[in-house]
Amino acid sequence: MNFYYWLGYHFSRLVGRLFFRLRVVHRERMLQSGPVILAMNHQSYLDPPLAGITCDRAVYFLARRTLLDVRLLGWLLPKLNVIPVNQEGIDRSALKSLIRVLKGGNAALVFPEGSRTVDGSLQPAEPGLGLVIAKTLAPVVPMRIFGAHEALPRGGGGLHFVPITIVIGEPIFFTAADLNPPGKDLYKRLSQRVMDAIAALRLNR
């Protein structure tokens, strides 16, 4: 971790514990070495920093390219391992950067749904994650966040200090056999397999 990431990591841990009573369930399932995709449902802007602290090492994140147009964020976000992505259509350069990061043996957070939920419910998986899996065969750790939508809902409503829990699922290991049969629905099929694993995770109070 570079200094800025280390600072952000520990700040996120502090905020998570103090304001959201953050719980991470089955943290022992996280893969702490080698290439790994952290795949989580997307509820709010709180998701990336809170997901990042489930891992003991630096994690790479995708974020809207327009955020880097803000002067301070344009300087800071690259130091926090942010890969800028154009959300209009498929950003192949961002996907290539993500693939390079994983082939380099790093961890990366990906939201299979692509965008934040409006009502808190799970959304269908987009094919982008499946493409990355097909190109890297990186293992995937499915994760599900609960409470982030209530804490900071999409569309406004302000910030609410409610409990947030992240449940970590068993890692999914892919092989070349999972790329068969090939076809135009391959990426969607791989993404949906991960999304189904996320949907199966439950909040045990």
C-alpha cells in the first residue's frame, strides 16, 4: 500500500466502525494473495471504501471518469488505485487496465450490476465481469453488502448512520472448462453465475 491508500484504508475502517457499526462476516474467506476479483452488489457510494477494508492488501477500483475532472479528486483517486471508466457504453480501455491489474497478481473490486441500485434490490448482472473472468480466469470472491442503501440511497435522502454488514461468500474458482460452450452469451453467463452466488448470501442477525 502506498501512503495515501494506507491512510484511506485506515480512515475507512474507523468511519465504518464508528458511524456504521460495520460488520464483516466470514472475513476468513477472503483471498489475501494472488489475483482475485471482489464482486459485490452496488448500493451506494459507501460501497468501494467499505469493500476495500475486507482485504488486507491494496485493492483496485473502477470509478466514473468524470470524477477525475474535479481537481482534488483528479489528483487523489489515482493514488487510491482508481481506474477511470467511461460509463457510456463499454469502456474497453478500462477493462484492459483491469485485466492487466489482475494478471499482475492484484485484487480488484467489480460491481457485476454496473451501477447503484435505485431501491436496494439486486439488479441483473452486466457482461463486463464475465469478460474479465474469461480473459484472466481470476478467482472471484462474491460479497453482499446490507444497509448501505439505507445509509446513503441513490437519488438523495442524505446520509443516515445505520448498521452496515458485508457478508463474504466462498471463492469461485474458474477453469478453461467454464468458457465452454463459447458464444455471445458467455460473458453474461459467467457474470450471472457470480450474481447468483451474491444473491445466495444472507444476513444473519
